[in-house]
Amino acid sequence: MADELVEKIRTLGIIVKQKEQLPLGDKSRGRLVPSENGRRAIFVPSWGAMEKEEVDYIVEVAQGQEDERIKRNKVSAQRLALETVTREVRKAPRGKRAKVGKEIIEQMRR
């Protein structure tokens, strides 16, 4: 009886670990970096196809691109045009604002 108990305890000591099977292999799952400091969130899906170092490298490059995007702070042409039209329309007297707005838009289209 004691020998059977010892055998049962020995067999319980073995733990079988199985890695989860990912769709494209057994490497990195991918990575999600939440948005911070004005950056957009970065999601790099791997599903097991890329190594962890590859995923980290792609995240670093994407963060660099986001930093460059933030540094630019370039005002788009469309925003500049809208600000110009709005400023001039507000300067016009009431009752003539629509006419002034239409004239400015027609001039900008030419």
C-alpha cells in the first residue's frame, strides 16, 4: 500500500507544459504599444511568424515614425484655407457673410 502511494506521488510530480499553438508558428505573439505622449497606439501582429526581436525592431521603427509625425506639426493646406475663409467671413458685416464666403471660395478654386 505504501509503495503504491509513493508511485502515485512520483507520477504526479511530472508536469507537462504545452505551448499554445499560434496560427503561423510558435514564435512571438506580437505586441501592442498603447498611445502615449501624443503617439498613436502601435499594434504589430505576428501570430507566431516573427521572432520577438523582429517585433521589437518594428515597434521601435514605428515609434520613430510617430515621433517624426509629432515633430512636424505642419498645418495642412486645407486647414489653412478653412482658417482664411472663416477669418474673412467673420470680418464681413452681418447679412453679407454668405456672399463674402462664396466669393472667397470661388477665388480659391481658380
